[in-house]
Amino acid sequence: MIVSTARLLLRPPVPGDAAVLSRLMTKEVSHRTASWPYPLSEAAAEAKLREVIAAERAHRSFARLITQREDGTPMGWLVVALVNDAPRTGSLGYWLGTAFHRQGYLSEALMPFVQAAISALQIERLEAGVQATNAASVALLKKLGMQFIGPQMHYVPAREREEAADFYAMDCHSAVNPSR
């Protein structure tokens, strides 16, 4: 399923996206993500894509490549993955290539993406972790309707260590029916 907004198409990823994702994954972008390392080789990006695609086929995740509607230029990544130890709970992750920061793309993409992910995965709760110093992501999560839960230590595969993050969560019913 492709999710469409005024300026964006959010499409399912394919293994052929590995080259562009490895180029978009700069040190600055990786520093803000938990699961995308830097440097990211094309082979590592392809392996990650194959893993995510398999998880989506198994109804364990919902991932989309953020692309420009006008010309299909890949810009970044969105994913909701089921949390193994929490029933009917998804974990939200996202990033944009540096050239696409501060242009409102994630603000535009997040709500329709989250609504599609909730529907596809049938989740009841959505969680996200963010570095406390990442004011732009904190603002996005709040705009989405997520509430601050508190700080937690969590394992960050991109850097193979535990790191502190502020966690946010929301009841998915409010995302599907925002008027309530």
C-alpha cells in the first residue's frame, strides 16, 4: 500500500533501494537513529531491507520509504515494528536524509503513515524513543499526540550499546479517530 500526501509518496521499500539508503545514511542522521549505523554499506542496507520486508510479510512491521511525489526522489524512512514483549504495541522509527531536514516533510508524513501502520498491524499502543536533545523529534511526537512516558535506557543496535532516551506513547484509537 502506498500512502500519499500533498508532496510525498510513502511506498514499500524494495531491496533495490539499498544504494540510495546507504547514501542518505550520513553520520549526522545515524547519530539520531537507533538501528541505522554509519557507515552503512550498500550490502548492509540491502540486508536490512530484506529483513524489514520479511517482517512486513509476517505482519510484524510496516515500513515505507519517503519519496518526493513529484519525481520519486527517496528522502528517508518510516517504520512501525511490533514490540516482542508488549502485545498489540508498535515502536515508531523514522529518519530523513540531511538535505530534507527542516522542510516539514516528517510533519506531513507521520500522521497518515501512523494511521496506515495502525490499520495494517492492528496495534493498540504506539511507542517511540527519542534523544532528549532532539527537539525537532520531540515536537513531532507531541504533534502526533504522543505523551511523555519518561526516560529509559535501551539497546541501540546502530552503536551496539545502551543509551538513554525519552520515551513517548499514545493510544492508537486517538490516531485513527483524531476528533475524539
